[in-house]
Amino acid sequence: MWATDGATVACADAICNRLARFLDTRGPTPVNVVVATLGSRGDLHPFLAIARALHEQGHNVHVLSQESHRTEVETQGLRFTAIAAQRDYERTLAHPDLWHPIRGFGVLWRHLSVPAIGPTLDALAALRRMNSSPWTVLASPMVVGARLAAELGQVRLITGHTAPQGLRSHQHPMYVGGKLIPSWFGEVGRAALWRLIDRYKLDPLARSTLGKWRMELGLPELEAGSFARWIHSPDLVLGLFDERLGRMPTDWPVDVDLTGFPLYEAHTVNTVPKALVPPGPVDLVLYGGPPGHPSHPKIEQLALQAMERGLHTLLIRAAPQTGTPTLLTVRPTVDMPSALDQARLLVHHGGIGTAAQALAANCPQLIIPAAYDQHDNSYRLSGGDPPTRIDIDTLCAKLAAPHQSRSAISGQTYSRPGAPNSAVLRAVALITKE
């Protein structure tokens, strides 16, 4: 038995306390994380906000996406590997059915998601060779290669959804082909409708593309009707949104942890380039979304009509402004937080990123949806009201209606460099949880 005196114990305690303080200053143990997504900048930004925060906390982070996002990702100090070539993305954007309410998903699947399977598996294999410690992958459902890698036991997968519509439900609302299924259809009727969609749309799509990969990787064939559940991680699914989008379904096929909106911004408040700051308060902000979105002609028409009605209007579009009309400002891009803080109304295409920015600014919004989650977003943000025909009279009536004080903002701040918001911090905590 060892004898110890008081001085020895005190010395040992001092050493332990110093060691504990040293370990505390080192922060959390770094983990290996891949953040993977495909699609528009609106699809990228929630994942980029999380990747940046992970990197700022000292974790080993690598981003996988299409080549068109390389510069934006690397500007944030993150490592990047392209899993989709620029030509694949351009071919997807140019496809005439991209914004079709029924055929659009097939375009994304065949021209962007499926070609990225091989590069995704290769990129994950290369990262595992470089670092043999376990890897966690946060991926959008469109990055199917990550789901295959998880099924092979190569990575821990977390699926991230940016909007509720990507999670199947038999509850109201349900949209098919841009049409709202009536509430009287009931859950039994919607379940039957989903079975038909599985049989004639999703199962053939999955078999024709995933079958080859599953056979090559030694994985069994997917059972009929299982694609909608399989595409989600069996371990953890994050909803990168919250209940300001309305009541969430209670029958999702997987448990979902809602984080809130990541609300990515590239700059700190004090470093926003002056060229991106709007010229001053405006009545309307009009944004038609990505190139080729069907709302663009309507948005252009509304901009001219608003100017004729004497409304100060900011139109966000790629084409340069022609002439110098007093009431109309055209910009290819703006600092959206600044624009919405000064706007009385936003009219847009229904992308979840733009909708979240309007919610954060407590700015009233109207949506001209076309496909994907846009109809569901519009329904939820309207409080379940029937779709409204949007014309200049609708806009003027919306502007004339009383609104909640702009001081009563939601409280959810943007996620900026060095200052992630609460949604990003929650996502980071779940990703790095052992």
C-alpha cells in the first residue's frame, strides 16, 4: 500500500486541474465529416452553413457537390470534391421538363443524381484511405451514393431534408403533379395513391438505375414500394426547417429531428459588398428563382405593372437593367437580408431558402410555385388557404392589408462566418454526437 501525505495529494490535484483546463481549451475531439448535396444554390446553402460551422469548430470537413459550387465552397475555407461535372448540371438546367410538376423529379434523378453515384462512392473511398477513422456523412436524399455507402457499412449517414415535402406522409396536404389532393380523400385514399406512384413511377425509376449499382456492390434488390423509406438514413434524419411552416405530419416513415432553418450567409454583417446592398426601402421584392423557372415571365410582368402603379420595386434577375426607370431597380443578385428588412412584400418562386429568409425578416410573401416542394411550401406559408391567383391587384391588396409589426421578428438570426445560428449549432451537435 502506498502512503500519501497532504502535500502529495495537493500536488496531484493541481496537476489534474491543469490537465483538465488544457483539455478544455482544445475543444471537442475532431471528427471526420462529409457534407454532400446536389442542386441549386438554395439546395447548397443550408448544408454549407453546417459545413462551415463544423470547420470552425476544428472538425475535419469535406464537401461533395457539383463543380458549379466549387468556388463558393472553397471561398469559405472548405475542401471540395466535385461529384457532378459542370456539363451534367448544365444539361439538367437546360432540360425542358426540369420544372414539370410530374416529370421534373425524373430529370433530376437521371441527369444529376444517378451520374453522381460513382463519383460519390469514389470520393468517399478516397477519403477513407486518407483517414481510416470513422466518417460521418450529412447528405441530401439526392446524393444516393452516400446511401449506398451507408448500406455497405462504410460510413455513418445522416440525411438532411430542407423542406417537409421530401418526407412521405398520408396526411393532408399532399400534392401530386402540382395539384392538391382534396382533404376528403383521407389517409387511406392517399396511401393507395402513394402505392400507385410507387408501382408506376418510383419503383421503375429505382430499378432501372439502382439495380445495376446494387448488383455490382453485392447488395440485394430493393423490395417493391420500399424506395421512399430506403432513401433516408436508418440512423438519423434532420429536418433543416421548423414548425413555422405549419403543423408537421405525424406519420413520416422515419423519425425526424427538426433543427430550424440554417439561413446561410457568406459575409459578416460588416463585410457585405456594397454592390449587393439594395438602394433603399422598396415596396416589392420580386424574385423568380433559378434560370428557367416558369415564374420568370409572370415576375417580369408584375415588375412593370408595379412600376405603373407607383410602387418602388426591386427585381432580382440575371439580365441587366435597360434604361433607368425611377421606380424599378434590377439587380442580378442582392444581399437578401438587407432587401427584405426594407421590403413590404416579397413575391417569389417558392424555394424553401427564399421562404425561410422572408420568415426571418417577418416579411409577407406570395409564391408562384411550379414543381418539387414549392406547392407544399406555398400551402404551408399561406396557413392552408386555397391557392391565390397572383396579379397586380392581389399584390396591392396584400400591401394594403395590416401586418404584424416588423419589430416582432422570429428571432432566428442568419448563420454567418464565425457566428452560426441556433439551427446550425443544433445540427452540428447532432452530427458530432458520439
